[in-house]
Amino acid sequence: MNRVSPEELLLLGKVARPHGLDGRLRIYSYAQSLKSFLDAGTVFIRPLHGEMAGFKILSVSPHKKVFIMKLDGLDSIAAAEKYRGADIFIRKDTLKRDDDEFFWFELIGLDVYLDTGRYIGTLKNILPTLSNDIYVVGEGKSEILIPAIQDIVKEIDIENRKMIVYESEGLFD
């Protein structure tokens, strides 16, 4: 498997434990769908002890609140066990998105401003909900929860690392 630099990779999940006897892994995914893994075709796994290794993905399927992943070269529970707790990465250049979509890693850390120019804080976290994501924006210990909807979010400028939101009644209450 080709060596890749850390800058080329995106953390996309963590191995919970082996699943079954044939080397499958139970994965906690940081992606909302398994499409990111399928599009990547290859994952890079960094075990708690040892070197990062690349594996071709043979299959990925949802299972309760995790994904079950079968990788080329992991054929036994013993082989899978050494990756328990390991971080799973994919190459950033394999990610696909529409022009009006953003990945969480692109949004976290953006400076957030009101459309009046007033600085609110940094986007610290994103909370998924059934209807829309919630942006956690703050400075120090102060936090504001901003719904990720078009009525509130005016502009997202990844290149300049900033987000502009409309001032809305109740936003700061």
C-alpha cells in the first residue's frame, strides 16, 4: 500500500472491536453515511501500538449504531484484534461533495460573524439532530447554539475560514 503523509488523511472513525471470526471490524464512524468509506476504497488504520497500515475495503454495512467493515488481508479474529481502538483514516482527496455541502472538518474552527460584522466566536463543535445540525459557536466559556439552516447561515467561506450568520431574534437569549 502506498505511503501517505498525515496531511493527506482525514480521521473518519475508530475501530470498536472485531466482529465475528473472519476478521471483520466493528467501526464507530464519524461520517453520516458509509458512502465516504465506499468512495475511498482504501482505509488507513493506525493501531494503538505499531505502524499505520492501508487496507482495501471489501465491504461496509450498517449494523445498529456502527458499521461492519471487511478489509482485504484481515481474515481472522486474531488479525482484527490488533486494531481494537485504532483510528481509521481515508485520503481527503477521495471525498466527494456538492458545492453547497461542507464536511464537518472544514467547518470546525471557522470564525463566525454576524452580518453586521460583529465577531461571535469560533465554531467549536457540530451537534447532529434529526432535522438539521446545530453549530456550537463560542469564545472562552460562552457558547451560542446556531441552527445550520439557510434562514440563519448567510455565507460559509472555507477559503477565508469564516461564516456569516443573520442576526435572528432569540439567537443570543
